[in-house]
Amino acid sequence: MGLLILYLGTALIGYFVGAKYTDKEKDYSWTNKVTTGCLILLIFTMGARIGSDERVIKSLQTIGLKAAVITAFAFAGSILGCFLMRKFFRIDRKGVKIDD
């Protein structure tokens, strides 16, 4: 519960700071680099934490198989959903509405 409060508090602080100090005329290209750096640090930290857990390492094959099955079904479901939506809204492959 404490981590959830920490996460939400950090997100709210970031929102208010960003909303207050946003200037449309300034160039904020450095924020992409900071965001990418923080994301890399987060992924590295998560990988190190998961990799140090013996139970995870021992069940890696099972986890990988389950992840592959979930990925395959998610991929197939996305394709099927797009196909059905295009048929429902009568849109061709190029995104142009088909007239009757």
C-alpha cells in the first residue's frame, strides 16, 4: 500500500510541476533523454531484482512458454479485432470508407 501511495504521489507531483512550468515556446527536447535514461534504469533494476530470485530462474522455461502463448493469443486477438472493426465500419485496407 505504501508503494502505491508513493507512486501516485510522485505522479501527482510530476503532473503539477509539469502543468505549472510548461511553456509552449521553450524547447524541452532534453526531457526525452531524461525519460529514456530513467526507463533504462528502471528496466535494469527490475531485471536485476527478478534475476536474483532463484524461484524465477528455476521456472524460467514455464514462464517463457506461458508468455509465448499469451503473446500469440494477444497478437491474434488484435488482428481479429482490427479485421472485425474494419468490416463493421466498412473501411478498406488503406483506411478509406467503402461506399455502397
